Amino acid sequence: MKDLLTIVIPCKNESSILIETLNCLKDQDGIKGTRIIIADCSTDTTVNLVHFYNRFANLNIEFIEGGYPAIARNNGAKLTTTPYILFLDADIWLFDKDHLNDCLNQIMSKNAALLTCNIGTNDKYNIVYSIFFNIQKIISIFSPIAIGGFMLFNTNDFNNLGGFDEKDKFAEDYHLSSKVNRKRFTISNNKAFTTSRRIKKKGMWFMTKMAVLSVINKNKKEFFHSEYDYWK
């Protein structure tokens, strides 16, 4: 895997959650030596905690400068020399030890530019994620739609698209995915898990409204340049 894949994780003050994510990566088959770039702008103990954790995990982790997710991901992409790059959020857990290998095999066999996967949660909000997954599959027949939690790119295709728009402060993941040729976009049924903290904090109405507005405004790049209080 280390010759095929680089993993980029944007991070800000995610110490406890990030350790869980890294622990899942540690158990992935073939992960040994795979480069994991953490693009960090934390003000807490994240860096020290991860370095302590990695004494035992022995993952190939390096920290670089982060920022807003678009900037953080691009900073990691600039250092990538492998044919594939995975943009993974700090709160995404891959419990199936074959998840990465399965997704790599799928993106290669389909010659896809971008692969995303099914993302759910282990609480009452899982139904929301299930509904989104089914809507995502329908919308993707006409236009690709992916969220930054799990975006596996062919590195050449990512670079040809120009990477993430660094002016984007909201939905930079969807904004970029919408530019991918729909014939070279694929959704894996492999399931990753996340927290529902954003839904709990911002509310279902806000999240639904902003998702709909993002799709409506996908060709208006200025729409994605505002925060809309998403990060507060």
C-alpha cells in the first residue's frame, strides 16, 4: 500500500478523536510504511499526544502546516508522490481492516478519478447518514457528490482539477467533487464511521439547508468562499 497511497488528514484540536482514527488506520491490512500526513493547525496537545501514541503504533506519520480544510488538504497533496491520495477527516473510523485495500482495488479496477464511500454513525443519527447515502447515489448519476470525510483521488486527476479552491471556507469537498467527470466517479459500499457532532451542534435544518444550497450553487464559486458560521 505504501507505494500506492498517501493519506492526508486536516486537523485542528482533534487530539482524542484523531487517536481513534489513527488506531483504525494502524489495523488496516498492508498499512505499514504508508505515509500519513497530518496537516495541523491545533492549539491544544494534538501534536504531542500523537507523537506519544506513535511510539507504540509505529505509523509513518508526519505533521505539516494546516489551516482551513481546503488549504490543509492541498498542503498535503503537494507532498504526495504516490498514484493515489486519500483525504480523510480526523473523525473517520475504518473498522473493517480491508477497507483501504478494497477501495484501492475499486478505484483502480474502474479507472476512477474519485472514489468515496458509505459513511455512517453509531448513534440515532445513522438514519440521517443512510438517507444521505441513498440521495448521494441518485444525485451522482447526474453530478458527482462527495464529502471530505473520505475522498480517494487518483493523484494525477486531482492535480489536473487544480486541487481544492483555497478560497473555499465551506463545502470545499463537494465543490471539488462536482467538477469530476461523472463517468469517472464511484461510490463504494464499504462503510466508514464518524461522529454526529456537527449535526448535534448546528442542527438538522441548518445542515440540510446548506447541503441543498451547495448543490444549487455548485457553479457559483463565490458561494463557497463564506463560512456561514459552519466552523463556530
